[in-house]
Amino acid sequence: MKLVKLGRVDRLLAVRLGQVVVDDQRHPGRGIDEYRRLRRRLADHARSSDSESIARSACGSADERMLLEIAPLGEGDRMEEQDEWPLAGGAQTEGLVRVGDTTRRPPHHRSLYVDALLLHLAEVGFVGAPHPLGYDHHGRQILTFVDGEVPHAAPYRLSDARILSATTLIRGFHDATTGSPLCAGLEVVCHGDLGPHNTVFRGEEAVALIDFDADVGPGRRLDDFAHAVWCFADLTEADVAVAEQVRKTRLMCDAYVDVTPAAIVEALTARFHRARGQHLAAGRSGGVRAFDDLLQWMKRFGGRVAAA
């Protein structure tokens, strides 16, 4: 096992993956398999001993015992009998359900990285994200459920108050990851799909970012925030006046600080070109046409946004 000098949460991740912090794409399921093996081992000890403390002592190291802090023994069993309610997540999410006060979601190849990220956020005092609770008997990731409203109908036409609150939350999220080994030497950890559809609101306040999917990982602030502006400011939406899109882009950049509308346009244009190329390589003509339309919008109106 290769370990680097890590903090408590990041060392936990390395133990669980059996590798350095950044996910090894060659063995995408190894971390979860190891986690399940350890949980079975601990559960067997707990059943045979009537003492959770004895079960904990069965772990081979302090690093293994640290895993139990994510999901105390028996927690999954206590929640299994409750009803499941389907939830609407990001555009890429399927199988997301609510069970009691938890959210269950199918694991992806970066689920354990997400666990470590969410634990890190909690440790540094960022409360605007769910907390990981382990994995249930179906292998699904368990997260605390964050109650509130999640907008899903684009264009969103959010109030300025909601946009400003969400921008502050996003800036806090990025700042909370800066300097962590989870950044793997890059600027921040990026959510990858920031938008109203992945933000929980209570009234005019944005209280949490949700749906940390497989796109979560190290990257640039600008790229992650540009995606947020695309969604929150209703950029490229035909049913929203361009002047309003320009105004909200400026509003978000001023609130985030140190980002200009011109930089947003540049980052989004590059993103659209990359996505078009990926769809083209995969033979998805519909995707190519969609991003051709987005690039045409940028060619027509991007200058107005950049000059805001």
C-alpha cells in the first residue's frame, strides 16, 4: 500500500482505497470491495461477542478502526426496514432514494473519494454538504438527507437573493478544500455539476450542495464556478432575456470575487468544445448538435456577457 503524508481524513481515504488519494482508474471497485470486507468482518465479531468494543478491537489497525466512524455497527440494519422514496437528483443520477433521514445512492468509482471529501468538509467547519454514513446492505452509499427545496425546472429564474446565497456557499465549498491533499496539487476540489438542481434551498437561503457524483475531483475554481454560472444565471436559455443573463453573470462574479464574466465565457466555451468532441468521438450526433447550438449562442452573445 502506497501512502503519502496525509491528514486524518485523507489517510482514511488512502487506507480504504489501498492507494494514494487520487483515485486509481485501473481498479475502480477495489476501495468499495475492501470496505465491504471490513464491514462484514466487524459485523461477524459484533454478532458473536455482544460487544461492539470487542468488534472494534478485531480491526487490524487504528486506520481500520477509523472506518467505523463513518458507519457505526448496525446503523444500516436499523434503517433497512423503512420505506424508500425516490428523489430527483442531477441529470446523471439514477436510483437516488430517501430512507428515513438518509439519502441512498448507487456507488460510483469515486464514492470513497466523495466520502473523504465530505468528512473533510465537516472537519473544517463547512456545513453546506451531506455527511457520509457508510454503505447499506445493497451496497448503496448512505448520506444524511438535507431537507429543503431543490429547483429542477430550467430555466430557473432564481431571485437575486438565492443566487447570491448559492454563490457564497460555492465559494465557501471551494475555500474549504484549498490546500487539502484531496486537491492532488491542483487548486480546489471541484463538484463538477454545480447548479440549482444540486442545491438545497430553504426560503431564499442556499443551505447545501448535493449530488456529489463521479465528476467530483481536483481542478480549477474557474471551471467549476463557470458551470455554476451557466446554470444559476440561465446562460444560453432562449426563454430568458440576454440582458438578464448578462446581469446575473456579473452578479455572481462580483459575489464570488476574483472572477470576471470574460473568464466565465472563456471557460464555458472551452467546456462546450470539449463536450462536443467527446460526443463526436462517441458517435452521438444528438449531443454534437446540442453543443453546436451552445457554441453558436456563445459566438453570438458571449461578447456581451464578457463585457459585463
